[in-house]
Amino acid sequence: MSTLDPAGLAAWRARLGPLGVWASTDGMAVADAGQFARQVRAWGYTTLWHPETLGRDPLVHLGHLADAVGGLVVATGIANIHHRHPGVMRQGALTLAEQTGNRFVLGLGVSHAPLVSGIRHLPYERPLATMRAYLGAYAESMSFAPPPSEPVPVVLAALGPKMIALAGELADGIHPYWTTPEHTAEARRLLGQDKLVCVEQKVVLTEDRDAAHRTIRAALAMYLNFPNYRNNWLRLGFTDAQIDGGDPAFLDALVAWGSPDALRRRIGAHHAAGADHVCVQAIQPDTPGRPDTGALAALAPG
């Protein structure tokens, strides 16, 4: 199902740019979300990634934001495959790409059992096989509307080597979350050079170590018992005791904190490891859940 030929891959690397923003605007009024997106573009960021949890429909919302902000690429980070039939997902992706002038990237993921089966009461099993089947059905789904002038890039929320390999086989790249530059380097090794690696990196703009670690522990709390993340952290060499105890070495590996220069060094480490694009999730100290506009301004590529 991979859609990008070498020329398309090069075009999308340029269009995404080296630095984007990962932020949920679900807690904002829609007018405030539009203003935030305009500010993201004014700072010089090229791409805004938005999650799907229990807030707005990300496809609908990103269409609104892209319409409000000319030149901004929008991306799902990630759209949950359990929430939409693959044909419906493809309809949404093609529509967004057509209506935005090819400014949409579809990030897909299997999500997590507590969200899928626990909250939505949908079956959750065999994530790798489920994703493989979904991508096949997505590729084969019919659409009779006028197509966008370019293919829609599809990237997978891939953490482990098997899902990364699947992305290399059937998608256009990966969008890993809660990872490290070491993970980026391994993912690039597995994928080779012909796929997109779009990495999310959390940052906390504070030089107060205690405040940084409190903030990171609060942000981590809901993820600690999600097997997909825990298994990946274990593969990266951390222990259950470090994960459950919030060991400083574990916290520091996952989230960059400190001065703007310290945050830039972590972003640069991902690029040096092979990332095409790093999307920065800036967390306000002691206030997880809302983007830290001060940090985004400090890191602004413009």
C-alpha cells in the first residue's frame, strides 16, 4: 500500500520540514484552537499533529484547522483504526488531502486495549495482524470522488520491530511516540532510507529538575500500564522497577527538559539518528495537557 515514490518521498520530506508541533487542542474552544494553529504557523513550524482520544473527531477538526491556516500541514497522531472502517478512513483521508491541497498526513495506530475494549467496547486482539488486514482493506477500498492530485502519506504509530517492519512493507513511514533517539536510530536502521520517520518528542522548558520530573511523571501516569509502551521501554533497556518508580534516568531519556538549548540538543539527536521530522510536544511545567506556547516560541524554527 506504500504510496510515495522517490520523488513523492522527497517532496514530503520538504513539505513536512524538520520541525513540527504535536498538540491536542481538544481542551480549547474552536476559535482558540484556530488561533493556536495560526500561531504555530507564524512561529515557522510546518506541521501540526493532533491525537485522537475522547475529544473531537481528528479528521473533521484538522480540516477546520487547515482551512483556517494556509500553508500548514496537518496530521493525525494518531487516528485509531478501531474507530473507523478502513473504507471510511480512506474516504476521510482523500477528502482532507483534496480539500487542503495535499497538506494532510494520515497517522494510523492500533491504540491500546484499555481505550478500545475498555472504553469503546470494541474487540482488541492481535494488533499486528489487525493492522496488516486494515492496511490491505484501506488500499482496496473504492472511492468515486475526485482524488487529490497526490497520494496521501500513511505513517504508522510503530514501536516494536514487527510493526516497524510492517510500516516498511505497507506504509510510507512511522510516527513513534514516547521514544528516544536510540529508538529512532534503530527504526531508521530497520526501515532504510526510503521511508518517513516522524518522531514525537516531549519537552519541558524548565531548569528546575524537581519541577521537570514532577511534570514528566504526571504526563506518564496514564501510559504506564499500556503494554505497547511498556514493552517498548523494556526493549530500550529500562526495567520494570525504573518504569514504575519513575527513575530519573528513565524520565530524562523520554522527555527533554532544561534550557532551550538543551531541548534543541535532544531534537538534534533525533535528526542525527535518522529522523526526517520531529514533532515537539511542549508540556507546561506542572500542567500536563495544555501546550506550552512559551516553549514552542523559544524553539520556533522561524
